[in-house]
Amino acid sequence: MKALRVGIASYEDMKARTMAIARGTLRPKAGDPKVWFPSTESLARVLSAKNRTLLATIREAQPQSLAGLALLTGRQKSNLSRTLKTMARYGLVEFSPAKDGGRAVVASVPWDRITVDLPLLPGVGGQG
């Protein structure tokens, strides 16, 4: 099972973490989150029930174009595209060219599950 581990960290905490990694004073652990959201609210928006259903549809049906995905989900192509681009920024979705060599773009979900690393106190858990 391939799982994506996501964490919650403020912009300031993520900047401090990134700088510590760059300086060599922090070495990320194998189990650390690979993707970070700035707040639980942003996580909830991106991974809403509707969007998790979208991810499952992509994973199961493997549509060969965004137009095909729009037909499967009943969502407008423009809104679907915007949602998928947001998901791609967080590494939840990947895009590739269609196999037929046309202009179509294929969305795929490389994960079976998403786990959340959520510290109880702000600033705790993201610094190693």
C-alpha cells in the first residue's frame, strides 16, 4: 500500500524547517510528512469528501482525459481543472500526456491512502 503522509505547519514553521534542512541542522526522518498544508482548514478544503471521491474516481476509473473525468464525475471541466491543479501542487495528483499522443492530459493518483500528521500544539511536530 502506497501512502502519502501529510503534515500541518504554518508558513513560518515550514520556512524554519526548510532552512534547517538546507543548513544541515535538521535531517528529515523517513516517516516525516512529504507534503505540508498551512492549516487544518486548507487540508479540509483540498481533501473534502467531494475531492476524496474525485481522487478515488481517478484512481479506479483511470480516465484518459480531463474531459472523460468531467463526464464521469459530472463536474465542470474548468472547475475540475482548477481543483486538480491545486491537488497537484500538494502532490496528491500527477499529470501526464495522453498515450495517444494528442493534447489531452491524464490525471493519476499515485497513492492508496493519505495519512495526516497533526500535532496537538502549534509549532510541535514539524521541527524534527
